[in-house]
Amino acid sequence: MEDYTAKDMKSPVGFTPTPRLTNFYMIKKYFHPPYTVEFNTPDNFPMFRYSGALLLLAECLEKEGRATEALPYLNLVRARAGLPAATLASADNIDNETRHELAFENHRWTDLVRIGKAVEVLTAKGQRLKALYGWLLPASFNVTANKFIYPLPYREIQINTKLVQNPGY
């Protein structure tokens, strides 16, 4: 992507683009005016948030069969977001809350791998997107268990001939 200057921020709902102008989708989550430079936010991008720690603790407790103990941690996050308290802390409830609370913070892939839903969720998403966009290649969203591990850098395999590339690469 090339450099650009934001001229305006609008909701995509009902938006009609101006001909001959390029438009980009952006996440308003971290844009809190006033800015020193227009549309250049001074907000720090979070690496790990307290609500993420609370939800991870709730997830761990639920996996141990201690859902009653997990519920207060889940509800702390929901209360901060202005949502009504949940009555049950299930794996699905906690996952859904994590998905929404940490949206656009680059945790979703590792969350899906950890809870064992990466193949299921991304295959379903791929099917939906391929049905909408004919230009997507058939190999798009081809998520297999091999993708849960990263490839070894080619340079390292050249240096150490005893290394074997991870499966799927």
C-alpha cells in the first residue's frame, strides 16, 4: 500500500464512493481526536490488555471445569463494555467475548489455534468469501494443521543441512 492522506472518515453503511477517488477501510478503534497531525493518532497499539488476561483466565478456568469461577472474570469484561452480565461461562461464550473484545488486535489466529477451531472457522469463512468473490483462488483459505507451525527460513536450511522443512511448506 502506498502512502496516503486521509481526508475524511465515514461509515461504510450506505456509503457511496466518489468516482475516481480511492477509498480504504480503516478501524476507528484507536482514533481519538484531537490530533497533532490530522488523522495521525498518538494512541499506542496494545500488545496485551487487561481484558485479554481476564478472558484468558476465564478460558483456563472453564477448561478445568470451573465455569462458576470463570463467570466473574467474563462479566468484568462485559461490564466494562456496557453489556449485561452473562449467566453462563461456556467455551463458546468466552471465545465470542474474546473475539469481540480484542477485535482488530491481531490475536484471533492464535486464539483459534489454541482452542482448536482454526480449520473449522477459516474454512467456513473461506467458503463464504469464495461464494461472494469469484476472483479468489481455489487454494484461498486452505487451512490445514500444517499451517499451525511456521516454515523454517530457507537460509537456515541451507546453512544446516540436517534441518528438514516443516510439513506443508
